[in-house]
Amino acid sequence: MGKTVLTVFSEHQSEKIIERSRFITYSAHVESEEEARAFISKIRSEHSLATHVCFAFISDKTGNLQRFSDDGEPQGTAGMPILEVLKNKKLYETAVAVVRYFGGIKLGTGGLVRAYSSSAAENLDGADVRSLEMCKEFEITVDYTGLDSLQKYLNCSDCMQSGTNYADKVTVIVAVKKRFADDFKSGLIDHMQGRVVIEEGQEYYAPFFV
């Protein structure tokens, strides 16, 4: 069974001023190093006049693919603090970029660490964080007379409907957390008193609200 992980689901932006320096933080969901670097490149292009664009990302579900950059800030004061925030929050497949426009006041080593880590933490606190969990897909086919009963069962179940096909019969496609798949299937058969056809489909990770 696949590992359940937390991730930022959609891109999020936040901003704060520290000693006249402007810190703009972006976080996003990424599924590979290539996606993470493309995200960073996009931020760089949007802030071509920024003093620094520091970042960190964990772009896999195991935590093995980690990268960070201080982008000209003193070593260890930006990229690593951002990465530590990601690790402390147990976020995977997530990239964070912190853009700094220097305001004329030097923050010192400790001040920089606090600035970058707090910028990352505050951004992620406000981001849409989801739980990625391995799911099993089911194609459920019923007669039109059984559609209302099926819908009642689905509405009371922890599942996601991804499509409905109306033909001679009705086929509804749903995704169920894999750990609940067997109970979902047997419960549906009981609920429909056997008047249902269930075909098992693919397995994949899907995002759920935390």
C-alpha cells in the first residue's frame, strides 16, 4: 500500500516586510525535480530585479529528492532554513521560493535565518495542504431505477466521483482510499442488494482535505 503524504495542493503567495526588505514567498505542488525547477524559473522571471530568489523543494513522496539554494545570501541562511520548514511540516512534492528585495538594512546571519524560515512557515500555514493517498478506482453500473439508491450510498461514503456515463444503464466512476476499498465494495453490494456491477480500475494517488 502506498505511503500517505502531505503536499501543497495549489500555488500560494504571501508577503511580509522585515527591516524594509520585502520578502515575497511562493509555494506550489511539484511532482519532479524538473517541475520544481520550472516553478523556480517562473518566479525568477517574474522577479528579474529581485536581490535574491532563494528556494528549497522536496519533489518526491519519499523525501529523497531534496534541493535548496541561498542564491547569493550567506551560506546556510536561506535555502536550508526553508528546507527545514518543509521537513518540519512533513510536506512532500512541494517547492517554496522566497523572493527578497533588499531594503538597505542588513539583517545579519541570525536575522536572515529567521526571515527566510518565518516567510516559508507563514506561507505554508496559509497554503491549501492536502493528503495524498493511494486510491482504487471503481466503475459502478446500475439500472436507472437504482441510481438514487447508489447516489445515497456514495454521498455517505468517503469517495470522489470523477465521471458519470448515461447509456442503457448508468455507470459512475469513483475513487476510494485503497485502505477502505474492500469495505466500500462489500458495503455497496449489500446496500444495492446485489443489483450492481462493480469493476475495479486503476490505482493512483489522489488529494484529500486534511
